[in-house]
Amino acid sequence: MKDDHEKAKGSKDYPLRTIYFYLTEGCNLCCRHCWISPKYQPEGTTCPSLDFDLFRSIVRQGKSLGLQGVKLTGGEPFFHPDIHGLIEYIRGEELGLDINTNGTLCTPELAREISKCKRAFVSVSLDGVNAETHEYIRGVDGCFEAALQGIRNLVQEGLRPQVIMTIIKRNKDQIEEMLRLAESLGAGSVKFNIVQPIERGRELHEAGDTLEIGELIELGRRVEMELPKKTPLPLFYAHPDAFRPLSRMLGNGRKSLGACRIFEKIGVLPNGSYALCSIGSLGEEVKELTFGDSRKDSLEDVWKNTEVLKQIREGLPKKLEGICGDCLMKEVCMGGCLAQSYYQTKNLWSPFWYCEEARKNGLFPKCRLRCTIPE
């Protein structure tokens, strides 16, 4: 029986399952590791945001293409001036709702509205177990307690938010303490993110504030093999599939649609442009990954006829180059984040930086490489 990816590639149309709405250009925090670098907007100020009527129009068009859910992110999604109305509209359309937030603006009222939505899932960023660490990384005084209260508000309404911790040298020794904190807050799971070498994240890499590739690989082993024995919470680690035990992949029900579900989603930027993902907000650096204007272009036309989307659908995974082309997990991983690879190399098919770094250091698992027979 063919897997979902093979079915999709063998059919004329690709169903659009999820739209990622990057609602605002601004954020009320100024995180050191952010790979998008939204403009810092203190509370009480405003920032460019996606028009509410445009949001509704895009959702209506998406439903005719198979839309099942939306993801709200940013910038900071709760910074959107019509966030209550957006959530109410999503609920009325009976769509699944996924939100990525820093938690600081999550009021009891917002939490209550979210809890009424279909398949509501919220991820809240928490980068330290104390104010000193979290606020060093997030850049704004008082954001630690505000994030904790946001999580409590969600839990009070019956939600089990995921805590996301981005790992750098400064907080790497707080991982087990974070598990205890997440348990005490009533979180539903914990995910550990890796700093990506783009925008502010690149500055952290260049300053030596991020973990070395060997440390990242070892951390992945701990998160997936050791730490699950120490907590009842499901744990996740954002590294490529080549470094993930098969038992973990099967247990999480992953399917071969790419790490970011690249064959079934599209992004919408705050200015109404369609894009592969939020990396499109970086402008000229990745202009090919931004396509169409929702104010004048139909979503169906963009989804079915955009050249770069066609290239991705026809090229993955067979066109992947370097270590990703030789990897046995490429049907699952689909080359990691194509957007980041393109940003760095202007080549969609270039190997993902993490895997390439592991290869250079002799740390890429040989058991995940295809065998080659010498001529």
C-alpha cells in the first residue's frame, strides 16, 4: 500500500490541509534566537497585521481545497488587534486550531475562547526555569511570570499546552528542571528546539552561544532515550529524522509528508502575501519563496500553479543533494527545512545545515546512509 506521499505524487491535485497565518509583523518580546526577527513592539503599541476580512476570505477559499485547520503564529499572534474575532471565526468554521505564542498576552478570556475550538493545541515558549534565564533570552523584563500565567490560564480552561524550550549554552543545564516545571504547570508535553542559523539565530551561532553539533546530537539522544524515563510528559526534539530512533518515529505516527508537512500547507504573511513559510517575510533574500497576493490572486490558482510549489512537489525527495540525497530517511524528512536551505544557499535542494555539519564532523549516522557499490 502506498504511503500518503506516494498517493499525493500520483494524483493531479494536492489537498491543502493547513494554512499557517503569520498574523503580525511585530512582537512584544525581542528574542535572541529568533530566525525571523519581527520588529519589537512594546505593549500598548501597534504593528502591521493581517486584515481580518482578508483572513476570512482566505479561509473560505481554503475550505474548497481541503482545509482542515489553521495555525496562528507571528510575530506574536496574540498581538493581533482582532485576535478574539479570529478565534471566534475559526471556531464557527469548525477548523482545527494550532497556536504558537510566547504566552505573555494569553488572558483568561483568550484561553476560554481557544478551549472552545476544534482540536485546539497551543505551544508556549519557555526558555528557562527562572526569570533570569528566560528574560535574558527573550529580552524583556517581566516576561517570565507573564508566560507562566498564560500557561496557567490555558490549563485552567482544560487545555494542556506544549512547552517549547529553545536550547543554547545559557540554559542547557536546566533541561530536567524544565520537565519538573512543565509538570507542575499542567503542560501536556515539552519540545526542545534548536537555534537555526538565520537572522538573530545566526548571530548566536557566530558568537559561540549555541551548542556544537556533537552536543546537539547527544542532547537528542538524551531527550529521546533517557529523559522519557524521568517524566510522564511526551518529549520532542527538533532534530532531523536521520538522528531519530525508528521506534520514536513510528510511535509518533509520523508520515512521509516532510518534517513541516510541506506538501499540504501554505503560509500567509501579515501583508497578505502567500509564502512557503514565515521566512518569506525576509524579503529580497528569499523573494522566490513569496508568491501571489491574496488581495488579488485566488488561493486555488496560487496553490495549484505556483512554479516553486510545482518544483518542490516534483523534486522532493529525489533532487536533494549532498548528505540529504544519500540519506535513507529522505522520504520522511524531505531535506529538513527547504526554506532555510534556500535562504543560506539559494538552492532548494542543498543539504540541511544540521546534517551537513554532522557529516563534516564525522557524526552523521552511517546506518542511515544508502549503500553505494564502487564501479
